Amino acid sequence: MTEREAKLAAPPGFQLPELGGPDDGFKAEPQTARRLRTTYYDTADLRLARWGASLRHRPGEGWTVKLPEGQAGALLVRAEHVFSGDGRRPPAEAVALVRPFVRTCRLSPVVRMRTLRHPVELREPAGSRLAELADDEVQVLDGRRVVTRFRELEVELDEAADDDLLEQVVERLLDAGAEQGEPTPKYLRALGGRERALGPEVVQPEVDAGASVETLLRHDLAGGTLRLFRHEAGVRTGEDPEAVHQARVATRRIRSTLRTFSKLLDEEWTDRLRADLKWLADLLGEVRDTDVLLERFSGHLAELPAADAKAGRWLLARLAGQRDDARRRLLGAMASQKYVVLLDDLVAAAAAPALLPGADSPAAEVMPALVAKPWKKLRKEVRGAGDDPPDHELHQIRIRAKRARYAAEAVEPVIGKPAGDFADAVADIQSVLGDHQDAVVGEAWLRGAAGAGRRDAALVAGMLIAAERASAASTRDGWRQVWDAANRRKLRAWLP
């Protein structure tokens, strides 16, 4: 579930205002006070706290993992996952969700606290619950000794509630004397800033036109690493196919940077990291490719008569089974030591890539010549393709376009708009040929499924093949126009 909440500080003497009046649009119902005992687990160097995540246990509630998602004003939005279990050790499912942050380190109790909670439920006039307002008196413990205390107000919206309700309640609490600051989770308040003193594990340095080769590479590698880490939990839970897509893009972006700028990096270090990233990217790709086909086929089936669409569901079920198999292989790999070591290597690469001498040179002087190489290979591939290239050659052009785009995006922070415009133009080529490749792969899969399935499903497969052929023909007819339009624009003046 996604947790939407706001946190406020309650100064000494603060009293909750009257809520749930005739003009409020909701009812306020005080509940019985509860005493909570909470233990937070982390590594010795507080990796969870430094990433904005937490793992806790409460008797009667089990284990809770909170992962950072974002913040909008006073609203703190976090992904929350709850698991049953006693307090002896965190369950494997909970540990898996925080694995990218913990990696090879051990989890152990770091903070213990007692909380006296005075909850107030906010309900619609008809009775459905909208939110809970918790007035918490917190004691942070060292053994039996209380080392610090604080009082916190927390308004947490239920799934059906509108964000406007939170703003309304927060405004009333502020008017009554509550204090608004950073919406800091209890765990971080209990740490008293120890995680800030250690700093984030992965830092994306600021970059301007005068940045060095080292700074730009660290910026780019950190960006790819952060992208992978932020979507890792979504890959594990399988709740959103976009998480797999973004994780795959992250691995490809990092590999592209290592390839394009290999002349600036230690060869052995680069080759090993690229190989390990390819291993992960291929596993993510197996899942992502079936997700794409499921979406395409579902769209085609929606346009068919009901009887044919019903038969087509057998095809979707067969493809979904393949996706489940691919997902099991991916999750098995993510449980391996090889994967954990790769994550450690990415964190290290973002902090200190294995650079060769000259890393202090200006990136704007050194890197455009390296970006020009994938562009020249793309242009050569297009020139040799002829008037009617086979599908595999169009796929190769797409791969070349993607490499040229990623290379330009990597240097955009120092080159600026010219590199961004160039990357956008090449992305248009990549996009149209990506659609073509999806159609080609879709037709090939349908042909295989049609020969192994029921007669009615084979008939529907033929209809879907016709749709994929039409899509492939459209992109085949149009890709040259996209290429010519991009090639006519004066986008390459910054390249040597």
C-alpha cells in the first residue's frame, strides 16, 4: 500500500482543536489510547536511514517496511509493506525489500521506543473512515533509560480519502499551535541526525559547463544507480510493470556510459561491470518483453468481436505463464550473492569510478569526441541499410540509435541544449524502430503459439498476426522520414 501522511510537532501544552463540526464535512471519533513498543532494525552504518527507508517490528502488528517514494508539500508519500512474524528476526520477505540498501551488511536492532498513542478517526458522515489523526507521545529508550522524548501529530489518509482532507486538517492543527517542519519519520527523529552526519550512500554531484570528466561520470553513474535502487522494490513486488522497465533502462544506461567512455576508464574494471550489468539487464528484459507483448495483444483483442476475444484469452494466459517463468528466474537471480555484489559495485562506481589519468580535464573538451563515435556508427548503419532492409538490420539501427541517444544524454549536463536536442531527435528514430521490433517479435510469438494451441485460439492468433504485420508495415514505411527529418536539422555542430 501507499502511505500518505503529514507529520507535525506538538509543543508543550498543545491541545487538539475541535474537529468534526457541522462545517467540516467529516466526523471525528476519539478512540481508545494504545501503548506501542517499536524496534527499528538497520545496519551498523544506518544504511536504511540514509536511504529514507525503515524496517520495524511492533508486537501485535508484525513487521513493516517503509520505502521512500516522494513528498508533496506537507504530504509524505511512502510505500508501506506489512509482514506477519514475531520479533526474533525479520522475515525473509521484508529483508528482500531492503536488500539493495543493506546488501552485504547485517541487520540488527538500532532504536527502541515506547509510544502512547491517542488516535482520532475521521469519518464521512455516512460512516466510512477517511483518515486517522494520531497524537503520539514518544519515548526513545537506551535499555530501560529514556534518552529523549517528543510529541508528534500524524495525519494518515486512507486509500479513498482526497488529499484536500489532509490540507484541511493540517491547517486546523497549525491554527491551534502545532508546528510544521520537515515531515521526518519517527525513526529518523529518534536517531537525532546520526544518519545525516554519515551522508547519503550515493550522491549525484552538481554539474555545470566547466565540470571535469570525473564529475560528469560520477553524475551519470550515480543517476543510473539511483534509478535502479528506486525501482528495485517494485521489481520484487511485481505491482507495476513500469518498475521492471525503469530498472532495465537503468542497467542499459550505465552500460552505455561504460561503453561510450571506456577510453577514460580502466578496461578490466569496465568489462567486469558491464558483463554483470548485462546479466541483470537480460533477466529484466525477459520480463519486460512479455509485459510489452501482453499490453499489445490485449489492445488488439479489445478491438475484436467478443467471441474471438474470449478465445484470445488463451493466448494471453499462455504468454502470462511465460512472464511468470521469467519473473521467477529474475527473482532467483536477485536472491543471489552475485546480485548483491553487483549492487555494491554500483555504489562504489558512483562514488569513485576507475578512471585513467586525465580525469580532471574539462568534460566539454574531452567527451564530445567519444559521443561522436556511436553517432557515426549509427549513420554508417543507416547508409548501408538500403531501400528495404530486413527486420534484423532495422533492429540493429535501433540499437545504434539508442546508444547514440544515451551518449548524448550523458553529456547534456555540460553541453546543454544542443546535446539535449540531438538526443531527442535520435530518440524519435529509436521509438519508431522500437515499435517495429515489438511488432516483429509479437508476430513471431503468435506464430509459435498458434501451432501449439487450440483451433479457435489459432484463428485469433492469425487475426493478431495481421494486426502486428500492419503495425510493422507502418513503421517500416515511416522510419526513413523520421531519420531524414532528424538528419536535416543542424543538431551536430557540437560534435567533432
